[in-house]
Amino acid sequence: MKLGIYGGSFNPPHLGHLHAAIAAAAYLQLDELLLIPAGIPPHKHFDDPGAAHRAAMTQLMAEQAALEAKIPVRLSRMEIERGGKSYTADTVRSLHEQRPDDELWLLMGTDMFLTLQDWYHPEEILAHAGICAFGRSERDTEELFAVQRNYLTERFPNALIATMTLRNLVEVSSTELRAMLPEGGRYLTPQVYGYILRERLYGTNLDLKRLTLEQLRPVALSYLKAKRVRHVLGVEQEAIRLAEKYGADVEKARFAALLHDCTKKLDMDEQLALCEQYGIALDEVERVSIKLLHAKTGAAIAREVFAAPRDVCDAILWHTTGRADMTTLEKVIYLADYIEPSRDFDGVETLREAVYADLDRGLALGLKMSIEELEGYGSPVHHNTREAYDFIKSKLGE
Ligand code: FE
Ligand code: FE
């Protein structure tokens, strides 16, 4: 199989890296791509927030790249774990030993390609991996690259070299990009930008307890798996519409929508650790249901990390089960989560119509569908959901 290798300091990973990774994956028809942040890069001295942060940001970008390139894109910590200066020759040799049957392709930009002969043991790199160099312009690719390609193949006769032009390659260096951070997250994916704000990297110094909604959005997205971003942005849009229609506080609805699934990607052990940390009591059903736990831990994060108001935390807390006598804001979040635009389950159109015709009747239908679905799977139905359903039915006089 064809394995792409894309190393760099990734300090931070930006849209230039993302677009190059996606384009190279298609051009080389890769089966898999590894993004490998350097432990200590040999070429650069820089403002480094540390390998752990660079790896975390690279992981966020890897998920995004996988979604767009439709191949597995994985973060590899091999250079970080190896310690010391990171030499590509060591990385390529060790990947060749681990995966002797794979065809390795090393991805790199213009500057790297033009100095390849000066790297540590270039002969070893070229013995085990093909080189895929991408230039930003025709000039890079044709004129500059041809000279270098001829030089390399003369010196290393077995070298395999592919070059490509990426017309829309984002032209920005990490140094320039870090300097632009105080003004916003240009050239970064929202998730990487949000991670930088959340961890206060590169001199950004936001108080997480006083974020505007525009600042909260990327921060909230940085907690998610890439594939869940669309859902959460959909819940925000749906919550705005419902809050406006039914007279809930729109800002609070957006706040709750953005954070409602902020702990969804954590596994059971991580969920239980948060419950322990924030003193969250669990009943029998909750203790074994990760789906129920994320609502409780999400509400705790909203309160403790972002100082969300009580009613916002409650809307997050009840977004999965509902409860008897829900507030309008709680109904808005529960239903926005259920019917946001990317939902496409059987019956969603009927539910959308019901919700926009009458909030309480929509809620009753949503709860009924949820109970029937759980019973259909033979899953336990939380008593809060049954109480929510009984309450709303009696309120409606049914
Ligand atoms: Fe959820
Ligand atoms: Fe959700």
C-alpha cells in the first residue's frame, strides 16, 4: 500500500499544510497518510509551545484531512517519542523497517525540496521513500524543480521524484501566522484556532470565562471530532431560529448549542474522571451510558471552564434526556439537537414541522420518538425522559 509521510514542526499546523496533504493524497493516490510533528526540528528555532500541544493540534488537522481526503490520516508521535533532534532519515528508515511492503512517499514544500541534498543522510531517505514536492506556482514546479530533480537523480540514481503544482496553496509561513494570531485565526482551521485560544498558546491570552460568541465558537469546535463540527454548527443555527420563534434568549441558546457536545468525544474513563473531578453524582443507568454522561460532563465544563450561566448549563445538562417541566431554553436545545439541518433519520421532517408549528407538541413528539427508538433497541429509557414525556402530555391535556 502507498503510505504518505508528511513531517514538519506543525507550529501550528495551518491551511497550507491541510491543502497540501489533501492534494498530495489525491495526486499520489495514497492509501494512508501520516502527519509527523518533529520532536526538535533540525532546521528551525522558534517559539515552541511544546511537542504535546503541536501533536494535539496536528491531531485536529489530521481528522479534518481524513474527512476531506477520504483516506485514513493519522498523527504519528514517532519523532516526538524518539526524542532529540528529528532527522527524516531516521523516520523513513524506521517506517521502512516497520512496513517493509509499503511504498513510502515523503511530502515536502519547495524550500525543503531544494535543500534535500543538505539534509542528514539524504541517500538513506531516497533509498526508502519517493519524494513528492509541491510548489506554489508554475515557476516553482517547472523551472526550479527541474534543475533540482536532475541534480538529485544524477547524484542518487534510484531516487523517485514527483512534483506537483498547488495553485491555491496557502502562502503563509508559521512565523507570519503566529504574528497574525492576535487579530484572529486566518489560515487556520477553526478547530486549531480554537485549540490555540483554549490553551492560550503563542501569547494569545483570552479569559475563557468572558468569551464573546465569536470567540467561543472556535474554542467549542476544538473539543469535537472533526465529523461532529457540522452537527454542532447546525444545532447553533437551529437554536437561533427556535429561540427567536419561541422567545428564548438567543445568545444563551447559541452558548448552550456550541458547548452541548463538548465532551462527546471522551471515552468512558475520561467521562468518569470528569464526574469525579466535578463531583457529579451518577445513577445506575448513567454509570454505564456514555451517551448520558456527556450531557452531565458537558454542563460541568460549561460552568467551570466557561462560567456559563445556570440556565445555559441546565440546557446542556438536559439535552439528551429532557426532564419534567422544561424551560423554553431547555426545549430549544433539546429539539435543535434533534432536528438540526444535517439530521436525516426517518421521521425528521414530520418532527421539524411539529416543532415549528407548536413547541410543546413538537417536544412531545420528539420525546415519544426517542422513547420508542430506545425501546426498539432494547436500551433502558432514563426516568427523566419518561417524566418529561408524561409531563408534557398532561400539560397538553392528552
Ligand atoms: Fe449530545
Ligand atoms: Fe448533539
